[in-house]
Amino acid sequence: MDAAKITRRSFVKAGALGSAAVLAAGTGLAGSAMAEAEPKQVLRFGANYTPRKRWWYCWLDWDQRAVAEDLEGVAGLGLDHIRIQLLWPFFEPGISTVSQRSLENLRGLLDAADRAGLDVEITVLNGWMSGLSYLPAWVMPVARPEKGEDWNMFTSRRVIEAEKLLFSRIVETVGNHKRFMGFDIGNELGVLQAINNPATPAQADAWTTEILGYCEQIAPGKFHVNGADDSHWFADFGFTRRNLATQGSATVMHSYIYFTGVLERYKYNDPASLHLADYMIELGAAYQTDLKRKVWVEEIGVANGWMPEAYKPEFMEHAIRNIAATGKAWGITWWCTHDIDPGIKDFNALEYNLGLLDLNNRPKPLGRKFAELAAELRKSPAATAPRPLALVIPDAGLQTKAYPADWKYATPYMHLVEQGKTPQIVIESRASDKTYLASRGITELVRI
């Protein structure tokens, strides 16, 4: 399959630069603007945990020592948090049955994280990840005519109540654990909306609001988010951008040049590739109503075939510095901690070498670079310069199918970046609100 044309949907089918001067050049900041820049809050740096031993199938065959060794390796990079994945059918094999053994293993993971000094974001309703579907057998993609009941995970009341049961049992088990950071309600659920659990934007938004509200009810004050994939930011599909930008503790971005159509249009080292993540941050900020709300780059990474191996650390540095320069990011969580054991078959080839650490728990060049950047940007938080120019985009109007990515908004943004400008983004419904524009420091508008 052509790497430049692969989408998450076809992926599912196939699987079932150092200095401030460089930063200024890369983001279009001139010397005077850099002089006016002010430090922002310290970024969180973490990684998506992928166990070396048995991948996430380890929930069924637990090895506490192996997990502890993994997390010590992650902590050795100087990171402060991990995001973990619960495979839904392992934790809730029946609509009214939650696995006590899996919950105990989850508590063991948080205990190991505590000894390693890592906070843990728990991603719960994982019916899809890494190119494979993991929906429980009792979650059906279509109605069961003989029962007259909808079993769609976003619309069925019986399924939604079962989802809440799982969240409640997790809170009973680890809700008071000091390393429990919060819930990510599900991993890239837009993929399921595209392939077997369709939901209209109204249905998807109502579900998100209900589930995130329930998470806040049972685990108040924790960091609860919707770990949506990029499809909703590049199409009017599934969860609306306004919902993603207003519900939960932060706006989540998954930024991959592979899946978002970048490689169909640009080279791996073009400005558009290096600025994809900060474009998505600015896009998320455009739909937010709380100016203090942050964007979490919850997934970002690179794999073989996307660019030369030797360039990966440089790509990482550009991308992370551009993210930090927005001043809008809560944190950066790399995908992923460890490579996958090649003895575990059936993943797409690109999944196996994404780790910051190898299968012997040793840092790879990307791991060393990530550790270096984390240490530097904690000690000296990135300065952010004013961005008085803003691109005005329609509130909606992209295609209504998930794939391929619609670049109606991204293309003019990247044209400005190529001209040495790094704009903010404003949606049309707010473009005439002078108070709002002033609050974001915007003095010049450019319309599509």
C-alpha cells in the first residue's frame, strides 16, 4: 500500500533545531518579536505506554516485574506521565460483567507508575487501536432485530449504561490512587464511527457530553478528555470541533503526518510537515470558548517509511519546538514508549518501531532527543511571541466523510507558514467580535 495514501480506515482493513534562532526561523518569528516574548507554563512531557512484554495483551497474562521495569525505563527519560490503553473486552467481557483480575492488574500498573514517579491517564473504551478492532462481542455495530434494540456504543442506552459501569468500577479500584490522572474516555473513537458504529454529529456530541459529565461526577477534578483522532478536525464528521474544544479538561490532538494527508501534498521536511501539530493546536483554539483552556497533543510520532531514519530526531525537535511556541499546549505525549515485539504478529509493519525505547529498555535516538527536549523546555520554558495575524475559516463546511482528510482550512494556513508567518485561527462567527479578537491579540485577519 502506498504510504502517502493510507488512511486509518484502510489501515484497519490492512491490519483485520536546537537554537532560538532556528526556532524563530521555523515559526516565522523575527528578532523584535522574540525580544517581546514571554515564558509560558511548563509543558508536560510523557509517552503512550506500550508494554514490551505481550503488548496490551498482557492484561490477560500479567507480569508486574516487566511492567515495573518498563516504567523505570520511561522515567529514565525524564518524563512525567504515561497514557495507557485498556482493551475493552478484557475489562468488560459481558454487558454486566467487569473483570476483577483486570482491575487488579490496573492497580498494579499504577503502583509501578508511582514508584517510577509517573502520572497515568487511563484510556477506557478501547474498541480500536493500532490498526485492529477490539470491540466487545456484546457491542454490535447494527441493531439486533430479534430484540428490537440498538447496540451502537454511541446511541444504545443499554450499552451506555454498561460503559458507565466500567468507569465506575475503575474509580472504585484506583480512583483514590495518587497517580490516577484522569480518564480518556476512548481511543480514536472516530474510527469506530467510520467503520461499524455510525453516529451523527448530534449523537456523537451528546454521547461525549454525557460520558465526560459522568467521569467528572464519579472522579471530580481529574483530567478527563476525549482522545479523538484527527478525522474530526479535517472533516465535519462524528464529534464536532466545537464539542471537542469545549468538553472535558483539554482539547485533544493526534497529529501524524502519515494519516492527515500531509505526505500526499508535501515532503516530510517541508514547513507543512513540521507545523502540522501547531496548526492543529491553533485550529482547536479557534473553537474554544475558554481562552485559558489548553490543547493536549496526546499522540504524535514517526515511523519507518515516513522519512529517513536519521532525520527523525530533527523532525521531532522542529515539531516540539513549534508546539511549545504556541503557548497553548498542556503537554506532549509521544507515541510510544517501546517498540513492539516482532513475535507478536498481525500489526501493520509501521507499528513495530515507534518506540522511544527498544525491546531491551534502552533509549533509541528519538528517546534521547525527547529526553533532551523535555529537560531543556522544563528548565527554560519556550517563549511565545505575539501572533497578531489570524486566518478566518468557516465554522463548518468541510466534507462529511472521515477520510481522506479535507484540506480546505489547512492549505491556506500552510501557505502563510511558507511565507514566514505563523497565524492564529478564528472561526467566522467570531471574526467580527472585536473584544474577542483583542483578547487573543489579533489585529489582522486573512480570509480563505
